[in-house]
Amino acid sequence: MTWKLGNVGGTVVSDTPYLDNRLPTADEIKYYGGCLVAESIPHADLARIIKAAPRLLQAAKAVEKGLITGRGSLPFMIGELRSAIAEAEGRDG
């Protein structure tokens, strides 16, 4: 699942429907630029954090699993986490 800033200011959209019980119409997808995740977001900084949320969660889970199991490349996982943080802060992506 990829989240991005929508066509309309203050929105975040997904490439796939976020809620299983609500499929967006073609007009909604065209208007927002994807499947609406959040709207009426008052500041661009908050929209960037929401957009990066899935990637931040995935990276944090990978680091947690690596620390618990001792498996995987910790430097790689830390790099992924840093990249996701940079995206949320508007320094990347």
C-alpha cells in the first residue's frame, strides 16, 4: 500500500482502497488523485506524516523484529527507518 499527497490540498490518498467496506467511485478517485485516506488536513507537515505512516510502521516493525530475533541486516533496517523518517519530515520522497 502506497500513500501520497492527493490532488486536492489537505488530502492523502492510497493506490488501493483503504477501507474494505467502502469502495470509492471513479469520480472520487479522479478528483482526489487516488483512494481517499484522509482529508481536511490543516497543515502540509501533518499531511506528510500521514502519508509516511505505512512506511514508518513497516520500518519500525522490521527493526523490532531484527532486534528480537537477531536476524537481518540492522544497518539496512536502520537505513530504511531513517529514510521513512526523512520522508515524514519532508526531507525526502
